[in-house]
Amino acid sequence: MISYNFFFLSFFLLFFFFFKKHSSTLEVMEKSVSLQVITTPRSLADPLSLQIRDLFSPGSSVSTQPDCLSGFYSPDELKPHFMRPMEDPDGPGANGRAFIPENMSPAEMREKQEGLVRNGFDQFVSDRISVHRSLGNDTRHPECVEQKFRHCPRLPDTSVIIVFHNEAWSTLLRTIYSILHTSPAILLREIILVDDASTQDHLKAPLDLHVQPLKIVRVLRQKERKGLVAARLLGAQEAKGNVLTFLDSHCECFHGWLEPLLAQLREQPMAVVSPEIAVIDSNTLKFTKPLPSAGARSRGNFDWGLSFGWENIPEPERLKRKDETYPVRTPAFAGGLFSIYKDFFNHIGTYDGQMEIWGGENIEMSFRVWMCGGQLEIVPCSVVGHIFRTRTPYSFPKGLEVIVHNQVRAAEVWMDDYKNVFYRRNKKAAFIAQSKSYGDISERLELKEKLQCKNFSWYLENVYPEVFVPELAPALFGSLMNMGSHTCLDIGERKPVRRAVILYKCHYMGGNQHFEYTVLQELRHNTAMQLCLHATIEPEPVRIELCNYKGGSTVPAPQQHEVFKKCLTVEGVKAIMKTCNPADKYQHWTFGP
Ligand SMILES: *[C@@H]1O[C@H](CO)[C@@H](O)[C@H](O)[C@H]1NC(C)=O
Ligand SMILES: *[C@@H]1O[C@H](CO)[C@@H](O)[C@H](O)[C@H]1NC(C)=O
Ligand SMILES: [Mn+2]
């Protein structure tokens, strides 16, 4: 362990160098532009894309569809299996509106509370809204509303696969009917429900009896609780459609959601396409309708704790979209709702079957699809609503550790040396990796070899050039313990930007106590954002701020000069900059494991 007098460190706490990072980012951006030309959507005439189409959807190439008509699909041809029944426009939640019950009896209050606890959304409200409710007029961007779809080659058909575990009756049925009322019958081959060992009675015989007359809805059951990945694999195996479309069991599909997904796959058979996700409020079931104006689009990303997140589309990506019907390329995807050719799903290695229950599988699939020749896209003209639950009722029989287990499998297979960046931020993951208790990954490595997948630095440079990459080998890292107070520097639980750094009992698990002392002599906390320790003038506590860099050079903020030659000192529960005194134990720090 190395003990520091903070005299020197304090000098460098002041501001934050990004010259090196910044210049390499620019370089990479240029490279990515040339790549976009190759993979830009709608390259129908591109021989490569034709070749790929033949490979993955043999039935749909022009030559094998002699009866394929010219022109566009008419509204009549795109009629759904079941028209939506007429609805009372003033009924609860009609047209996607919120439903707020009034004058509730004590029994109703109890029912409401129990529903909330059981599901993580308000089942009481859901139960009173029609399972056939409409979502009102089509409010998408006019270019989406007016989008037409060529007959030739024919749009592929799809199996919709819905995995559920103890889903409420009304939300599950509303998901099913919303698909049946919005999907063109010629494109919807079937709906496959996969029961991941639910224990609630309504999901057994009553569900079978209810969907049986609908003919195109099937229920498959997993006897034992195996989780999302295994259940989706079961559904995929049984699916008869050309395309697999995965949805959650508490969704509502908006007007024309399916055609744009299938049309984009027809153009790019090696794509994995996701709809734009609209929020269905977990308390009122209000459906947040899309706006006709082209809003700021977001895309998916990941951070170095391997958590999925959203970000605004960077300018170069935005400019590449000629109109609203163009897809948005995304470095990572949420993984809940998406469509993929069944053949391509198999070709690209489906899922890592040894991932347990839920969590991390979307990041693994994101890396794999991009690195092995595919691409991930969000299609904004396709809008599907989803209830974001306040808590997950999806229980984890073996505890939350399975998520870390899954993340370690993803890191070991796909991240090369960059896996250490993750392990430094998650000590539990580091332990699982070190003790090799993440299971056998040899099949996944063989897959990577067989598909001749690119490496992780290729992915970072070409797919996500905007990503902040922490140093692969920082000078010092870990928990920063104060020798006087024996507590550790911690960013706290709340959104840390512009907040005082706190001192907390050392837990040595990384997370909020992970700091790196970089070769540029900054103290950074950089898991989700690029955060730097920011010196302040006594008695202001030292803050955590977004690292500050400007153009190609580094200029200290003016007020920072005054705190030169001060030392980071613990005083009570605060960290402040004070005049240096080598005898003061509260100015000595050490990097822990
Ligand atoms: C839907 O559109 C029709 C015709 O454009 C209009 O008359 C009606 O008011 C709209 N309904 C809602 C709920 O906005
Ligand atoms: C990753 O692949 C690129 C080519 O795409 C290659 O230039 C580079 O050396 C590879 N990096 C490693 C660490 O293997
Ligand atoms: Mn969900």
C-alpha cells in the first residue's frame, strides 16, 4: 500500500486534463463516418446486402417471389386479425388517457395497495381499463404516418414472443389484444406466450381457455423457473415466423408499430431493431403518446459498471438520418422489445444460455451483434408502450448476484483487456472472475471464433466513438482511505455532480468509493460519467464535478489557482482544502484494495 502526503496530489486536484482523450476521439469519429457509408440503411442496391438477404431469409428475395406485386401495401391489405371493438370514449383510460379512481371504499383502497405491492404498478387501475382500449389518434411524425411499404420483396412475417412470470391478467390480456388489434394479419404469424413457471392461478387453465379461441395465440410453459433468457429461447425454438419479435407482458402497441420494424429488417437482414418505447405510467396507465414533431431522439449505451443507459444521439448520427423514417443506430439496446430474423438470431448465437434469470443479457447481445457483423437500431416510427414498474416483482431465487454473474460472462467473452476496467469498479465481479466461478464460456468463445468477430477496441472505435474510456492501467486505484479518520472518500448515493464528496465507512467493493489516480495526476470517479474531484476554497467542501476539458488544451478555472499548494484534509465528515501540514494525519491518504 502506498501512503501519500497530499501536498503533491492537491496541486493536481485543481482541474482535469483531457488532451489525449479528446484528440483520439476526433480521430475515431472520422473513421466512423467512413464506416457509416458501408452500413448505412436502405442500401438495397448494395450487392453485399442482397447477398446477406439471401443468406438469412431465403424465401424473401425478389427472384423467388414471381407473384410479388409492384406498388405498395394498401391499408386493406394491412388489416389486423381482429378489429378493435367500439369503446366508450369516456370509459376509464380510454384513448390512452390516465385513469384516476375517486371516492374509493376501504375495500378498494386495500385492493389497490395489494395490487401495487404484487406488481410494481397499479393493478387496480389496470383492471378497470378495457383490455381493448384504444390509444386515440395516430400522433406520430407525419413522415411515419404516411410511410408506405413496398410489396416487393414481401415483408417477412413474425412470431411475437412474450415471456411472463406472474403477470396480472389485465396487463397480459391488454398486451395480447393490442398486438391483435394493431398488427397486420398477413404479417403476424402467431403470438407465443411463454410462462416462466408462474404460480398465480389465473395464468394456468383460465389463460389457456381464454386464448384458445383466438387460434393464433399459443401458451408454452416452463415447469421450473429458469428466467427470461431460457424462456425466450424456448419461444424462439417453437416460433414459425421468419422474424422473432420479443415483447414484455405489460405493453401496448401504437398505430403501425410492426410494419416499420419488419421493413427495416427487410433492408438490413443482419439488424436487430427495437421500437421507440413509450412510457405507460405505472400508477395511472396513461400512455405517453408520441409527438408529431421530430423530438430529440435517444439511443442506448452502457457505462463501465456495465449498466445500460440512455443518451441523446450525437450530432453526426443525427445528421445521417434523412427523415423520421430512418433508424437510429445504437451502441447498446435495452433488450426488452425487439425484432430479429429467426435465422439471424440463430446465426449470431441466440443468447448466452448460461445467463441466469435476467440482467446483463442485453449488454452481452449488444456487444455480440455489433462485433460479429450485425447492427442495432431503434426505429422511431415504431412505437410500443411499456409499463416501467416501480420495482421488479420478478424474484431472483438465487439473489441479485446473478446479474453480476451474467455481466462477468459478457466481460470475459467480449471485452478483452477492457474487462479490467469493469472489474476495478465492481469488486464482486472481480472476485467471480478471479475464482472462475462464472461457469464454462468455451462455447461462447468458439462462437466468437467461428463468426470471426471483431475485438472490443474495434467496437469502441467504430460503434461507440463518443464513449469515455478510462485508463486501462491507472497509476493507482481503489478505495481512498484517510489515515486520520479511517474512512473512505465516497460520492454518496444521490446524483453526484456538483455535490460535496463525503466520507464513509470503507467497504472496499468499488462502486461509489472507486477512485483512480490517473497518470495525468487527477483523482477521477468514472463509472457512469467522467467525474473529477474539484478543489474548493476553505471552508467549502471539496466537490465532485464533471471533468473539465476544453478544446485541445487544459486551462485551470480561475478560482482554482488560489487552492494550489493546499492539501486535501478530512475535517469532521467533510473533505476540505487546507494549508499543508505533514504532521497532520488527516492529510494522509492511502489507496486500499
Ligand atoms: C382524432 O382526429 C379526428 C379527426 O382528425 C378529430 O376529429 C378528433 O377530435 C381526434 N380525437 C382526439 C381524441 O384527439
Ligand atoms: C483489434 O482489431 C483491430 C482491427 O480491427 C486491430 O488493428 C487491433 O490490433 C486489434 N487489437 C487487439 C488488442 O487485438
Ligand atoms: Mn418490463
